[in-house]
Amino acid sequence: MDLREEHGTTLIEFTLVAVAFVLLLVGILEFGLAFRDRLT
């Protein structure tokens, strides 16, 4: 595997991890807002 293929693979892996992380953060935020609305 040459350096260019490795760079592409790293980019794809980073993108997948970043998307999963953003979805997790949005889920936590939504849960927090819903919980706050329920308490008030």
C-alpha cells in the first residue's frame, strides 16, 4: 500500500468517526433539551 492509499483510508476513517461523534453530540443535546422541557 503506498502513501496515497493510506492517506485516503485515513481520511475515510476520520470522516466516519467524525460523523459518529457529531451524531452522538446532537443526541446528547437533544436529550438534554427534552429533559429540560419535561422538568419545567
